[in-house]
Amino acid sequence: MTKADIVNEISEQTGIEKLQVQHTVEAFMVSVKSALAKGDNVYLRGFGSFIVKKRAQKTGRLISKNTTIVIPAHSVPAFKPAKTFIGKVKKSVK
């Protein structure tokens, strides 16, 4: 499912114009991205959480040069689905 599919489905279900739905979906995504960029988590009850995970510094290898490098500590975005969401997916997908 693409963003366009989501916009179409919401528009059909609610009767709101596609352009307005598209702006709303875009605004939602911008809000989530900016919150995560600031280090804040986003919690959506019954759906899941967009969280920032911290990765520790570690050593890696450059196989082409046969050397070790230090990968600095960094943060990555992640999604953790709610238990009800997981249960619904488990029941429906076979």
C-alpha cells in the first residue's frame, strides 16, 4: 500500500476531498519526523510507537581494505507496534 492508496482509502471512507486528505497525511508525517529528529517519541494508542533507538559505538571492518573502523554512536528511528495491532495482524495473515 502506498501513500496514494492511503489517501484514496481515507477519502472514500470519510467523504473528504483527496487534496485535503493528502495535506493531512503529509502534515502527520512531517510532525512525526520532526518529533523524532528532536529525540522525542510519538505514541499512538492502539497503533504503535515511533521511537528513537540509540546505537552504541562499535568497531566494524572494511573488507576491501582489510582494516577496522570505528562506527560512532548514533540514533535511528524505529516503529514498535501495539499489542492489539500485532494480535490483529497475526489473526488475519495466514
